[in-house]
Amino acid sequence: MSKKFAYVQTELPGPKAKVLLDRRHDVVPQGVGYGIPTFVDSAKGALLEDVDGNRFIDFAGAIGTINVGHSHDTVVSALHDQVDRYIHTGFNVMMYDSYIELAEKIAALAPGHFKKKVMFLNSGAEAVENAVKIARKYTNRQAIVSFSGGFHGRTLMGMSLTGKVRPFKYEYGPFAPEIYRAPFPYAYRRPESMNEDAYTKHMLKEVENFFISEVDPSLVAAFIMEPVQGESGFIIPDKAFVQGVYELCKQHGILFIADEIQTGFGRTGKYFAMEHYGVEPDLIAISKSMAAGLPISGVIGREEVMDTAKPGELGGTYCGSPLGCRAGIAVLDIMEKEKLNERAAIIGEKVMDRFKKMYDRFDVIGDYRGLGAMCALEFVEDRESKTPAKELSNHILKEAHQRGLITLKAGVHDNVIRLLMPLVITDEQLSEGLAILEESIEAVLGS
């Protein structure tokens, strides 16, 4: 294939990157992982260039953080303007109007026909922690229920909620108490005897039985759910399951927390992925693409729930920094003007159409799935056994990197390649990136 955007002229790492990688290994602990063994020099839109002059099409988006693209002019301009005025004051010391403006805009966009309030933090894990704090304060209950396969961060509470052991939890216990884990549907790996409707009903019944075997509902403060499970391989629950869990929560006075950290800000074709399910969460945790790469997160919630905490009980030194708030306002402006929700839906259609062709061609693709521009391929040894093909997916990733495509793995079994390209990617860049992915599968399989 004649490439227009991707260009890799060295092995990875290249000469300059190798020097930096040696320095990295000398001073950075190995627990801080990395995907592609090189170092960025510049980034714009959906393209990155490394220190050795290699150019890559970005299908990773900083793990879903760059929905509006790298270094968007509107974001860059907003940041320059903010830096010229002031960098930080601490919102709990001297307030600034950008915090209020961003909170107003996000509250207006979030699902729910009720009055909402918004607070800002630094990271997704912090947003999850504070949503849990608020839920416990409001309900005066302690138990929190997450789902098998869910990912909610690497802090103590985040790890405790997360339903995947390696690499996030292994040998890091003991974990936070009063955390319970309910079963989550994985349609591709359902029993062969069940169709999807029967499977959904079965999984909802399992959640109801969970109240008998694990924790009484009267003790549960909140359920926390990703609308699409990210780290577990873009597992998309049936709408009936999400609505069923939501109704169970309402029945028992339990709050419903939506973890929209990876799914929010246009990734699935909506500002918030829960809009696909017709559910109005009591609390929503947000981060990642809300500020185009600036470290900021937030919790959105019902006014009466959010106002339970007393002054000083929520917040932190850098929470809702002026830079993050200005970038967040710029992101929402970009999303509206460039119609990125609509663009995500178009990208998703194009990707899924190409995935179908790959599925028909390669028997090692067990499943392909997606919601908007949140799409994934699951690799297996064969379709009959569905045995996860972890090493195969590793080889495909490495081959794709060498050909100029950056993408990531995921999955309960570490056998899923997930796509999180910036939503500003052009049709030509998208097509070339998908062609590289297909060529990489072909090269690894030797066919």
C-alpha cells in the first residue's frame, strides 16, 4: 500500500529514541509501562512524529484522551491566553470564572431531567473516589457494588472497584472494605445454549441473586458501571441489562454511578455514552477527553446528592485547575462547532464495515464490536473454542507499530485490539490506518 501519512524509516526504537529509552530505564521504574518504544517530538490532529522522524497515525489517542485531536488550535490558543493571565490560585483559595463556566456547560449537557451540580478534580481515579464518597455521604450506607471486568483506576479505591486482577491488582492488597462485585454480561462469551435476550435476562437475575448471596441492598450506597467496559475489551452491555440494573437501584434506594471517563465527550457518538441506554445516572465520573490532554476530571450529580457534603469535605489543591478548565471549555466549543458526536458515529460505521471484511477474511478474529468510535477486535486461536490469542495480538500490535500505526491492547484475556482514534481524524487517515492494521494481521499470519 502506498502510504500518505504513516512513515517509519527506522527500527523501533530508532537511534535517538534508544538513547532516551536507556535513560528512561535508568531512572523510571518498570511498573510505569509503555506501549510503543519511542518518544514523541510533535503531534497534530491524528498524527504523531517521533524524535527519529518517524510519523504515525494515532489510533490510541492517549488512551482515549485526545478526542478533539492533538494540539487543536482552539485549545492551544485558550491555554496561551490562560498562561499569560495566571496559572493557578487554588479554587478553594481564590476562585476563577472558568471553573463556573465549564461546570455550567457540562451540567447542561449531562443526561438527567433534574438540577445538577459539578465539581472538578485532577484524574479519573479521583473522580471515582469522590463519587463514592458523595454516594456514601448521601445514603449513609457503606457498600459499593462494581462489576466483573470493570476498570476504575489505580488508587486504593480504584483498584478495589476494578474487576481485573492483572496487571492492576496483583499483589497490591489488602483492598478497601465494603466493595462487592456483581457479574457483567459478555455477550460474545455467553453460553451457546442462550440467545442474547435470554442471556441478558439471565445476567439480570444473577444481579438480583447477588443481593441474596453477597450483600443486602439496604446496605448498598451505589452501583458503579462503565457504559462500555474499556480495559476489558470494549464490552458493550445490552440496553435491557443497563436499564434493569438502574431500575434495581431505584427500587432499593441505591445510587447509580456512571463511569464515563473513557466513554465520555463524544467517543460513542454522544456526549455521554449512558444516553444510548436511556438512563439518567445519579452521579457521573468524567475525565480523559474532557480537556484534550490537560489533567482534569469531574463528578456530575443530582443537586441534592452533591450538596450533602459540607464545605471543605470535597476538593484538593489542584482540583479544576485554570488551565484544565479553559481547555475543557475549548473542547466543548470544538465538539459543537465540528459536530464531533456525529463524526464519531460516522467513524464507527466506517470502522465496523472494515472490521466485517477483516472478520470474513481472518478466522483468528473471533468478534468485532463497537459503539460509535469505540471499536475493538477480539483475537482467538479458533472460532469454535474461542481460546484467547494473547500472543497473536501482541505480534499484530508490534507489526502495526513498525508500519506506522499506534493502537492499544485490552481485554479480560489481553487479546483485544481497541481503537480510540481522535475524532478529528480525516477519512484518508482513517482508511490508511485501517489498511495498516489489516496488513499487520496478514503479515503476522503469513497469509
